[in-house]
Amino acid sequence: MTRFTDKPITGAGIGLRSRHYQEILDTKPSIPWFEVLSENYFGVGGLPIYHLERVRELYPVTLHGVGMSLGSADPLNFDYLARLKKLAEQIEPTYISDHLAWISIDGRHVHDLLPLPYTEETLAHFADCVLQVQDFLGCRLLIENPSSYMGYKEVDMTEWEFIAELVKRADCDLLFDVNNVYVSGQNHGFDPYEYLHSLPEGRVREIHLAGYEEQNNYLFDTHGYRVHPPVWELYRETIKHLGPVPTLIEWDNDIPEFEVLVDEANKAQKVMSDREAAA
Ligand SMILES: [Fe+2]
């Protein structure tokens, strides 16, 4: 399936946020790639897209979204998808990703990425939606595992079994969020290492790392902290198992100075470099 660009991404990238636009354009840091939140650039013209185009002239970019609602029983939103396709034609991203989740029902939207009941019925529906979107966009999607705080009683399979089957049916690729799988594992009582070792071979094209927040009896995925030690440990095992898959530092709340993100990216880069040196 064609892509929007052949420009590959490697190493540890950073999520592009507006407060860092000018610093990045002025200093041209040696960050290998950036990821942007697609929906932030759906407007016509304006400063955000101006800055993104300048950044794209210097770096490969990936598009990451939260709005496809691929798991919803609502029809796919082709207006949303047309805007995404237009942005992709303009920016030529290396990858386009969204989540194993749903955000709308009966046309009403919620502001959370909600998990699916992992049943045969939802698998068939989700795979069909991914196939339709890939056809429309003309590229493979990367589907990201969500962090979750609730589950369903009526399920036919685990999340990792659902993902493995989804890849077979929809021929999509994966974005493996190491923080999300750790957070969900703690919240639901499953082993994130078992999840990792069940991922379909050769399908994880990108990894996410972020920081969670500890609540009284659960972990909350806020993307507002440095990556926590147990997530770094799981990440080291991930890179050992999958190889040096391009990795993104995600930070969406209380966004720090750019140098803090660079420091986190350097840590991820070191894990990948150590793995390559040991191979
Ligand atoms: Fe993520």
C-alpha cells in the first residue's frame, strides 16, 4: 500500500507542541523526527500549519490522531477522514496512527478514548473500519493500544489476542505504547510482559513513552511527567524483543522546557543504541 512519503523515521522523536515551535525552528535540534496531533492542524491556514510546514521541511513527521473512533458503532466520519487525508497530502507523514478505542455513540462525543469489549463481534467491526479507512487514505494505519480504567464482563479474548487477530484481518500495523500497556496492566491486573511477547512479529512500527500519575488505587495516564522507572524497564525489554523501533516521547500536560523532552528522548535513544551495540 502506498505511503505519503518514503522518508523513514529512526531513533527517538518528540511530540511537537506549539510552545516549542520557535525554538525548534531557530535551533534545529538534532531530533530525528516529530509527531503531531492531527486534529490540531485541521483548520484552514493559520500559524499552526505554517509552523508545521516549516518543521516538516527540516524533519520527518508522523500524524497521530484521537478522532477516528474506529471502535464506535456510529458510521465512520468521512468528513474527518477527508480533512486528515488533506493534511497528509500536505505534510507527507511517515505514518498515520489512531487508537484501539471509541469516542462517540449516537453522534455524541466523549473526551476520552474508551476501550472496547474484546469480542468476536467488535473485532469484525473494528477490522472492517480499519480496512475502510486504509482504503480511503491509501496507506496502512498504525493502531495504538489504549490505557484503560474499565473493562467488560463479556469478552472472548484478551486485548493482546484481539490485536494479534486484528493485524491478520485488517493488515494494519501497530503503535505500541509501553506506558499504556504498563498502566492498563496495573489497573486490570495483567502482565505487560506477556502482552509484549504476544505482539505479532514485524508489525510494531512505532513506540510511545510517557509519564503516568499515581492515584489512590490506580494509575492515570496523564502524559504530564517523565517516564517512570518501571516503564523504562519494560521499554528496555521491548527494544530487546522488537529491536530499535522508532520511539516517541509523548508529553501533553504541563508541557516542560524543550530540553526536558530532549533529555527523555536521549534516554530512549541510549536504550536503542545499547541494544544495537549488543546485537
Ligand atoms: Fe500513546
